[in-house]
Amino acid sequence: MMRMFVLFFLLFVSCDSKSQENDKMDLSKKNISHWELDKETNWFRVKLNNPDKWGFVNKDSIIQIPFEYDFLNPFENGLAYAKNDGKEFFITKNNLKLEGDYDGINVFSYGLAAVHKNGKWGFIDNSGKLIIPLVYDNVDYFRYSGLAAVKKDGKSGFINKLGAEIIPIIYDGAYQEMKDSNVLVEKNKKWAVFNNKGKQLSEFKYDNLNSFKRAYITDFSKDIFKRDESTFFENGAALVETNGKFEFINSRAQAAFPNNKFDSATVFDTYHNAIVKRNGKYGIIKPTGEFRIPLEYDFIEYYDTHHLNSEYYNVKKGKIFFFYNKDLKKIGESEEPIYNDFSVSNPTITYKNLKGKYGIVDWQGNVVIPFDYDGIYKIEGTHFLSVKKGKYYGVISESGKTKIPTKYESLFPVYDKFDDEDLRQKNLFVADEKLIDINNKILIREYDSIMPIFYNHNKLIVSKNKKYGIIDVDNKILLPIVYDEISNWVEYGPEKRHFIKKNGKTGLIESETFKIIIPPIYDRFEQRMNLVLQIKITNMVF
């Protein structure tokens, strides 16, 4: 009974201590510079401005790891990497520091983490016990192969998780990727392939092996899934270079398929496609060596800068570009290539067909928007498209339904992607100097020009009979329409000010209330650093 009482008392004191710590710590939003959910603990990893420290809090903002660290990583396998006062170490969820006074610690990989002291490296396990002694000059992480590349006395090799040399530390270099059982070692500037048991699979003959690095992408035939690891062999074959020629080898380091040599090639991508070139012609092959796009085109490239995770390919022959999807199905033709016209939230392609008309197809080539337009432009932050026919503009939905007919010579949205969602949902447009909504209803029509203020799109600079003023989107006058000019971007003038002109004279108004700060009586303003010089020439006032 006494033990239970003591335990309860200790828990009570512990909780009370955390509550007292919260009382002393400013956890307000304005004092937080970074926060994110820690997936292992469901706590929040937080960095405060004052003090400039990291810690963890739970969903009720109760401190779980005190704010005493210069840096903290998320928890993984019960441990979080930490830095403080120039020292690197791991802490547990109870804020216990692992034993071992090391100069540095890497993150855990397959149950072990590299540590170093006095310039030598070894490995510890999750309890902080030194498993592999500090004898190496440099080490890599343990990988899927069960091995880690290490370096000692200028030579490289591989060890296993017990510290045994699986590939002797006698080579010029050692390297592996994240997803492969096979590893590489270098001798005399040539690479050879070994398996993770230490057996040599190839001669030292390769100048380079090219790896594939996955990224976060979407396969439209399945749910969204994560691909974020690198590999030589997992996509079906590894791309190697020898004396300026390219070929593919399988996991046994043998030629992957007949007729295997090329003048240039890419690695097999996410969808097991590789672009190859031979005798000036391009094609696309599968890991079997089958040419799914014949070796007869003038050029083939990926659509976007992510390259090997692109869903689409530009394939050129003569003056025509053919567009292929990840399944190597042709989905369109044009005289222009397509770049970066893709997002996982809207997997469609906009292009100009051979008749010079724009339309939209989905990733399988099905027509989403008919090829009836002279231009199609995505309205950022919305589900609408601006379209053009001849010299006239309108707006359609992403399914092709007309929202604003193509009858305006000028049409642009009031709000953009930088505005809050509730503002963007208003879907207001300036069309031929009128303010309209997405249903083409005219809201404001009596002005000669309308232009949203750069930093606040709810407010509009308008003109009438060559005079300017400011209104809001409800047509409330905020500044009388009596001025000859009003500057739009406050960056061109002093901070939080607009220039105004009236009767040839210049003044300043405040940027939110539009109250006159300096009346328009001066001939010129000049901004010098944080000073504004008001120059009134007639009376020589400076």
C-alpha cells in the first residue's frame, strides 16, 4: 500500500511540474516559429522564438520534452536526435540522454546509428550501447543490403551489423543505394558489382552506374502512394556506362536483354520506361528490351523538371510532337512541346492541336475541354479556366461549362493564389472595366477603369473622366475620385504610403485608411533610404 501511495505522489509531482513549466513558458502562436506533428508520439515538435529553443508538447500544449535544445529531430524508434551547446546525442521520450560522450551522432538506420569521437567512427544500437568500435575514418548508413560502406586508412569496403568485413576494406571506393541488395566497389577508377554476401558479380569495368531517385508522385490508376527511395536495380535493370556507351545490366550483373548497347540512355523510371538513343534516333524500351516506342524519333524527353517521375513524354518526329502518357499511350499531337503542365490535383494536359486550337485531355487522352479555343489559361487558386476566342475572353469550369461568355476584350480575376481562400471563393473579375461575378452578374459598371490595389485586392483604384479615386468591392468610396494619378504599388514609394497627384502637385496618402499624410502641394518627392525629401520648387522649401 505504501508503494502505491509513493507512486501516485511521484506522478502527481511530475504532472504538477509540467504544469508549472507551462505556466513559465510562452507557448502563444506569436512566439512559435516552427511546429509539426511528430508521427511516432503524436506530440508536436516546436521551436520557440523566446527562448530560441526546441521542445515537444502534446495536443493540450503540455510540455513533454522541455525547451532546452538547440535542435531536435522527430522521434524514430523511440529516439530523437538532439543538439545542445555544440554536442550531438539522442534522447528518449522521457528526455533521458543516451550514454556516451560522442563528438557527433548520425540518425538511426536499420537499428544502428553512426557515432564519432576524436575523428573515428563506430555504431551504437537503440540503447546507446557501442556495437561496432570506433575504428573507421568515415562511414555511411546501413541500408537494405544489411551493409554499411566504411573507410579506413584511405581504403573502402563494407561491413555488416556485427562489424564483420563482408567486402574487404581494400578498395578505392564503396557505394550503394537505398533499395538494393547489390553494392558497388571501385578499383583503378572502374566499378564492379558485388552482392551483399561479398561475392563479386562483375569485373571492374564500369565507368559509372546511374541510380534512380524516387519522389512523391501519384499513380492515377491507384491511390496516392509514397516513393522516396533510390535504386540501381529495382526498376528492372541498372544503367551502366562503359567507354562512352550505355547498357543495362540485371541484378546478376549480366546484360539485361539482347541488342543492349546505346549511344545514350536514361535509367528505367517509375513506370519502368527508359529513353534510349542509337544512331541519332530515339525510342522508349521496357526492362525486357521491348521497344514500346520504336527507335525512329528525332527526340524524346520528359515533360517536366522532375524527369524520372514525370507522367508524360514529348516525342518528336519532323515538326510534330507526339504526347505519350506513362503507359506509353499516345494522347495528343502538336507543333509545340509541353512542359510542366501537370499537377496531381488536376491530372490533365492543355495543348494546341495541329489545327491551332487549344483544348484539354486527361492522362489517358480523353477530351475534357473541346479544342475550340485560341487560348486556355488556368486561374490560379480556383477551379476555373480563362478562355479566349478570337479577341474575346470568357471563363469556363474545369468540366467545360460556360460561366462567363467569351465576349470581353479584357478579363482578369480580382483575387489570386496569394489571397485567403474565403476571398478567392468570391470569384470576382474585372471585365471591360466592369466588376462582375462568376455568373456574369455586373456588380459595378460606372467607371472608366478598375484596377485592384496590389497588396489588398478588396480595394480598387478606379477612374472616371480622367480622375482617380479608391473604392472597395462593395462600391464604397474610400478616396474621392478627384486625383490625376494614384500609385498602386507602395514599394515604389515610402513604406505604407501611396503617391497621389492633383493639379500637377504630389502628395502622400496612408495605404490602409487612404488619409492624406502629406497634401498634394509639392512638385516632387524623392526617397533616400528611410527619408522622404519633399521638394517645393517655387518657395525653395526642402
